[in-house]
Amino acid sequence: MINLRVGCEFKYDVALPTTATVQVRPRSDSTHQLVTESWSTQPPVAVDEYADIYGNPVKRLVMAPGPLVLTYTAVVAVPDEPDADGAAAPQDSVEEVPGDLLHFTLPSRYCLSDELMTTAWELFG
């Protein structure tokens, strides 16, 4: 295992008090372990945490009018071997995908389906 340092910074400037939820955390499972993590806001604001329906941690805060910077840093232990090449992974047709997984194929704000539609048709027909 090797330790990787990861992080990100989000800069906001809001006109009115704005409630926000933030989900940023490296995956932690049998092959990836979160060693340390740190959150900060400038200026400091109260942040509470809850778990979403999948058990993922979510931070909630109220941004006061004006600028706010959210900073996240973490150290994650990961295997020192590269991931397996996924090009040879089996592909299932839509009718073979279990029903409880189909919602992962729906558009979301994280996957701009309107912009990726042409590529999807080229790759998967």
C-alpha cells in the first residue's frame, strides 16, 4: 500500500444566506483506506454531517452572504499495483442489468447525458 495525498478547494460568493450540501470523500473499502482527512471553511461556519441513503457522508452548512472557501485534504492508502485493465470486462445488455441497479444508468447532474449521448451511441449502440 502507498499513501496518496488528495484534496480540493471550492470557492463561492453568494448574495444571500445559502444552505449547501457537500459530498467529497475518497472511497474507503477493502482496497482503499482513508488514513486522515481535514475540512475547513474560510470564514469559519458551522458544519454538520449526516449519511445519505447509501451511507455516504454529507456535509451541510449555511453560507453567509459574501465569499466562502471550502478546503478538503485527505491521505488515502491505496494498492501500489495498478488497477486491472477494464477493457476486457464483460458488458451486460440493459435487459440483463438487475433492476435495483438501473437507477445508476439514469441522467444526473454529474453525468451530462445530453452532451454524452452521441458518444454513448457510438460505444454501445
